[in-house]
Amino acid sequence: MTLRIIKFTICLFVFAQSIMIAQTDSLKYPNSYSLKDTVRGLEYFKVGKSYLDRAKYDSSITAFREVEKIYSDLLLNNDDKKFWLKLIQAKNYIGYNLCYLSRYDESIKYLDEALILCKDKLGEDNRTAAQIYQALGIYYDYTDDLDKALEMLLKALEIRLNILGAEHSDVADTYNSIGIIYSKRSNKDKALEYFTKSLQIKKKIYSEEHSHTATAYNNIGNNYYERGDYGKAFEYYSYSLNICLKTIGEQHYLTASSYNNLGNCLNEMGEFDKAEENHLKALDIRKKVLGYDHDLVATSYTNLGLTSWRKGNYNKALDYINLALDIHTKKLKRNHSAIAMDYMNIGVIYKAKNQLDSALIFYNKAIDIFNNSGNLKTVNASKIYQNISEAFFAKGQYDSSLIAIQKSIKSIIFDFNDDNINANPILDLVLSEVQLLNALKIKSKVFAELANNRNLSDNEKIELYTKAILIIDLADSLIDIMIRGFKNEESKFVLGDKAKSIFEQGIDASYRLFKITNNKQYLEKLFYFIEKSKAAVLQQGILDSKAKQYSNIPNDILQREKLLKDDLIFYEARLKTELTKANSADSLSAYKYQSKLFELKNEYESLVKHIEKNYPAYFSLKYQNKIYSLNKIQNQLDKNTLLFNYFIGDSLIYIAALDKDNLSIVVVNKPGKFDELIKNFYSSIQKAETKSFFELNNRLSDIFISPVSDLVVSARKLIIIPDGIVYKIPFEVLFTEQQKITAKDYSKLHFLIRDFDISYHYSASLFVNSIERDKKTPSKNFIGFAPVFPKDNSIGYTITSKSISLLASNEEVMRSVSVDGKTFDELKYSEWEVNSIIDLFNKNNSSGINTAYFYADAKEDSFKQNAREYKIVHIASHSFMNEDQPDISGVIFAQPTDSVFTNDGILYSAETYNLDLSADLVVLSSCESGLGKLFKGEGMIALTRGFLYSGVSNIIFSLWKIPDKHTSELMVEFYRQMISGKSYAESLRQAKLKLISNSLTARPRSWAGFLLIGVN
């Protein structure tokens, strides 16, 4: 089981000193005590604060207890308000220090005393009261009462805003603390809002390079970490660490926090050695600064243990987790959740060692703690039961596994308490959609495994597989909620892997039911699950921020949506809190919250429908997961077209072959090192490696083509919907029959492109959606852009009917950015290419206006201002790909020549979503324009996807670097064929066949890289 790394957010809370010291300068003391006593009290106060600022909590407590004693003695004979002030502040600081030392019983005693005295002697409208509420907020945070913590912090904020104004360091501290609470309550948007407010104030007060500012950056990093955006989190953590090292040095608990969080981030990014290095640094600092038995030292041991577990060093992992357990058992209550999680982590390690009985012993110890506390409605309890279920599954004890997973589901849904393993919940009041999704996956897996028993009758197997599919259907509904619902957007980050693996179980169960019953409804169900797997993961890269950025939706709609989401999250949290109380089911508060939630959900759904109708671009990006029926998809296919929808599972490959009348499913065993096989094949094409190309092509053709050869007999057109890394395969180049490596003439090889027009898409439903959506009809025909990037800085020109013959001096110039990412090779053939296309249109007397921009005129501004008016958009230029951050991949236009320009000369992938085009075809005659970061199940996030969302029906793009001359030859021939009346797919096929017919360009490197995605 994959565990989320346990992490700890450190926040620096600095209490204002001005009223502690400055107000005493002008005091006149009565004769009954000496000035020496007050001076001694103030000195101890300074010492206590100094130790606190350096996280020396024990020493700080010692100093403040001296302050407490001095002012208690003074108050015996002098009822002076200013003495009460010092005594109250001393008690507050003692309570605060004790909280950081995890001595919670003593801490709350002091903090409560401080608050009672403050209300009695000073009132609540002062900075000291705000400090106490702040400290109480931290205490309740540390003791897991988040509602109480938020209540205290909001009181502190109200007081501070009232007496200090909006831009004070105390206000910044409270914003930061509130952000932490919202983060722990899973309201990441609200958390980020408060963290950002805190950062803005701290930058104004302390400057960019200050430890307080570093803390704000650190917590924003935590916010991105919790959203699953580890790259962004790593940037913030690194920036925070650099500030800490410059301002407070290595030996400080805040510096340790940055190392710790960097370690967690590196763990999630798979950099385990670097993660361990950072966690060891954090551990060393924490032991020196905080002492060997501090709870943050235990946190470091836990993180090191989980890192070692991920590295496969199980004995070392056990040692670390046991060290964390030793600290927790000494300092915490017996039934504390931290101890339970230590037991669970130990169990996970034993399971990894295949010591299942030992794992179950520790899992049961963990769950006993939650049983003894009387609170099993928690995410952690659900995780423990999931681990118990998995352990029983590994032992082959499926009944026990089902009992445990049912308890896991009960633990994570407030109003579901059914022990019957056949009972499934209503998806309401769910504590964690992600954990429920995981529990449903396990439950379905167990039923399917029970059905695999050879001794069962067909009817018994049908019953069990049907139960498995019912659970997958429930998981399917949950995934829809995670995509469309008001829940936090970061849940979408987990959908890629989880959704695909869940739908794979549905695909497998559906296929087995078909094999038993021969009922075609199960084939349709299988096809549905393939489509849902793709619809879900296509949402993975499109979160709230991108949906807003990529669509022209009014701010008032966005604001209304945000307010509704915030209210829904708040009231659901309040209802959950009420339901945890005794006899709460009949409480008036619970009823009010339920009524309010019902009202808000209806309002939210109405808003979503309004968005769907009036702002389809935003709806499509953020909410759309519509799956068209099989019949509707088939209605869009003509009698000569065959659609192949691939699903790459863990051990099997499913090929759904769909024509106008029939659906066939072919299942192929997935070979070992499958990803490596495809990567090597891709490389063999680029590098023109003959031997490996033939060997790998024969293998891949056996997987993807041979099993369906009898289905394609009557087809002329193929629509390919790849899956995962299969997007790297240009199917045109696969063999229709085994080819001998001794073959020397590539022009004679049996490539798939010889027999079929081929196009691609992301899913069958998106294919239909692209056909059916309303489209404007552009008024003009063709527009081309060729920056050329001349070495002599030639001025630009624009044509509508000009044709020029040009020759390039270097035929191997590639249409991609050079290694340094800044210089661009001259592309003389791109000018010839676009001119030749214009000439073809003119000679054919085609209707409509044909325009082209060259050299300096081929600007990004020209593209954005004019492209929406044309049916065909052609860009002949350089492009570049950033696989880690696909949003900053792009196509390069003529570079700005002065300091005043609207656009920077690069059309980034992120910009393409918001172009509002009506083009029937966009041709990206550049290199690597179709590549992008490869997510499991998502395919390529690249320029192609952005253009599709912007309204384009068809796109021609490239998979690798292709020489300038070969690109131009292929493009001109493509347009020659298209102008003669052929479809895009047939035209591209004929252009490729022309290059294949020439032995100089017959190698796939020259022609196979350009693909067509769309509706043709």
C-alpha cells in the first residue's frame, strides 16, 4: 500500500513585545515594593522571549516562571493593572512553550488561567487577549480540535484587526495560523488565501529576506504539496530554505522544517536518496535545537522510516518508526492517534516484508486505539482497516478481508453503519473521497478474486462479478463527484492512477462476465469503463486555476461559484462535527446544517447548469466528463471506418474495435518491460537504427495489429485512441505482416499507412463531442506563418497570392529549438512551404482569402489577431517541449524587435486553451508539437489538447524532430492532395506514401512523425 508521507507544518508565531516592555518605562511604583523587583521581572521577561525566539522552550519556561513568581509576589500587596498584565503574559508564554514541548495538560492549564485572568483584569479588547486566543488556537490545533482552534484564532484576528489595523505583524501571524487550520480541514483554497495574506504583510514589514517571510513561503509550499503539485511545492520550500540559511542559519527549527518539507516533496517525486539526505539534516537540527525527545524529532524519524520503506530498506525503516514510537509513547496519551499511526506504519513495513501475521498484530494495535477512544469515524481509522483488509487478502482470507474493508467504508462515511458486506453506502458526508475510492477499489477486488475460484458454478461467478461491478459503478459516481462536485480541486490530482486502476477492475469483470454469458451488454459495459477511464484522467491536468485562465468566464460567476463552494465546505464540516457528538442525530443544529446543505447543493447544481449553457469552454474544462452511448458513437462512423480504443492494464491490453454495427473486444497479454519496449521503438525511429527498428516493430505489430487483422478487412479508415505511453507510437509505421531484418529498401516495407487512412483522438466521446459542438464558419480560407528566422534580420512581408522558389543550404536543419533554448536555426524551406501552399490554393481557384506572414511579420500578435477568421491555420516554425511542465511548451513566432510588445513571440501550450478559434484544421509544421508530459492514462498534454479545447476540429502535429526540407515536402504534398478533394487523413496518407516511395525519404524518421488528431 502506498502511504502518504507524514509531514509537519512549522509556523513561527511571534508575540508583540511593545506592551511588554515599552509601557513600563514611565510607570510610577508604590512605596511597598522596590524598583529592583520590577527591573528583575522585566529582565527575566526579555530572557524568556529571547529563548522562545530561538525555540529553547525549556529555558524559556524557566525564565517566565521567574516572571510569574516575581509578579505574583508583587500582586500580594499591590493590585496594580500593569502587574496583572505581566503575570498574565507570563502564564500565556508558559502555556505556549509547554504546548511546543507536547506537555498539553500543563499547557491548557496555564492558557486557561491566563484567559480567565485577562478577561477579569484587562478585558478582551487588547493585544494580550489576542495573544492568548492565538496561543489557544495553536494548542487546539496541536491536540486535533480544529473547530475549536479556528474559533480561537478568529477571535484573535478580530481583536488584532480592530486595534492594530490590517497590516500588522500580529495580524499576519494569525492569518498564517488560520491558513494552517483550513489546510488541515482540507479547504486548500481558503488556506492559500490566508497564507497569501500573511505573506503580503510580512514582505511589507520584514522585507523579502526574513525568517518570518520564509515561514510564509514554507506554508504556501505546504499548500501546493497537499494539492499534489510537488514541483510547485519544491520551489516554495527551496526559496524558504534559502532565506532561512541567510537569516537564521542552519541550526534553527525553521530551517529544519524546510529540510523536512523538501524531503517529503522529494519522496513524492521519487528522489528517495535526496529525500533521505534532507530528512537526516532536519533530524540532526531538531535533536540539537529541540532535544532528543521532541515530537518533531519523532516526525523526522517517521519520515526517515517511510523513506527507507520506499527504498526497500525494511529493517532500517522499522528502526526509525520504532524510535518515533518510543518518543510518542513517552509524551502522549495512550490513545493518541500519533501512536496508532506508528503502529500502522510498522504493520505496513511488516507487510512489505511479507510477514503478514506480524503486520496484522500491529494493525490491530492501531485500530484498538481508535476503538478505545470511541471515535472510529476518522480517515486514519479507515486507512488502518484498509491495511487490515489488504493483509487478509494477501493471506487468501477473503471473508475477513471483506469484513475489514466494510469497516473501512463505515469509518469514512458519517451516516453509514451497515456491517453487511453486500451493503454499499450513499455518497454523502464522506470524510475523504480519495480514501473511500481506495476502499471501494479493494472491496471490488476481493469480490472479483472470490469469483475467480474454479470450483464455483457459473451462476455463483456471475453473482460475485456483478457485485464487483456494482462497486465499480459506485466508484464511478464518486469520481464524478470529485470532478464535478464542490469538493476541493486537489482531489483531481489523484484521479489519473486511481481512476484507471479502478476502471481496469471493471473492465476485467465485464470481460469475464461476457465470456461466461456471451451477453453483449457486458462488452458495452467494458467499452464504457474504457471511456470513463479516459474521461476521468483527462481532467487531471485541468484544475480550477487553469479552467479560469483558459476560459473567458465573468468574474462575478467565478465569485459566486467560489462563495458557494466555501459555504458548502463550511456547512458540511459543521454537520460532520455535530454528528460526532452523542445523540446528535436529533439535534436542532444538525437539522439546520442538513437543511442548509440541501439548499446550497441545489443552488450549486443550478449554477453548474447555468455555466454549462452559457460558458461551455469553462464547463468543458472543469466539469465535463460526459460519456456518449455506444450507439451514438457508432452513428458517427461511416461503413468504411473502424475505431480502435486501447486500454493498457497492469498485465493485459484490451483493444475495443468499433465499427458502425459491431463492437469486438480483443485481449492481449502485456509483455514485460512494456514501457521500455515502446520508448526503445520510438528511439529507433528517431535514430534510424535499422536492426532494433525491425525487431521492435515486429514485436509491437504482434501486439497491436496482428490480433485485429481479421477485423480490418473491410475498413479503409482507422481512428486510433491510444492509452498512456502508446501515444508515442505512430501506428502508420507498424507492420501489417512480419518483416525480415535483411530488407534494405524501406520503400518496399508493409507499413500500416499503405492500406489505411489513419487519425487519432483522446477518447471516443471527445471525438463525438468535437463533431456535434456548435461551430462558427470562418469567413476566410487559409492563413500561414513562417518566421524563417533569417540570419540577416530580414524585414517581414505579407502575401495573399505570391509564390517563390527557395532552396535551403542545410537540408538537415531541424524545426526545433537548439540545445541552449535561445537560438533558432534558419528555416528557409518554411518560406518555400507556405508560399507553395498559397500558390496551390490560387492555382485551384479556391474560394476564400489566403494569407501568409513571413519573417518579422509572422508575429504572435498577428496570429492571435487573425487566426480565428480562417478555416485552415498553418504554422511553419520551430517548437520546443518541456516534458516536466507541458504548459510552458510552445511554438515560436518572430521575436519582438523592441521593448514594447503585446506578446513575447512564443505561443505557449497554456495559451492555446483560450484562443477561441473556429478553424477546421490547424497544422503545426514544427517539431515535437504533439509531445507532452505523459501521465498514466492521460496521454500527451500538449498544444494539441489546448487547440482542441479552443474550438479546432483537426490538428496535424509532430512527435519528433524532422528535417526542414522533408517537413516542407510532406506539407506541400498534403495540401496538394487536400485541395484535390481528399479528406485530411487520406491527404496525409498520400503525402507520406510519396515520401516512402523515394528511397531517400522512405525511413519513418522522415515521414511518420506527423499525425492527425481530430474528426477528419
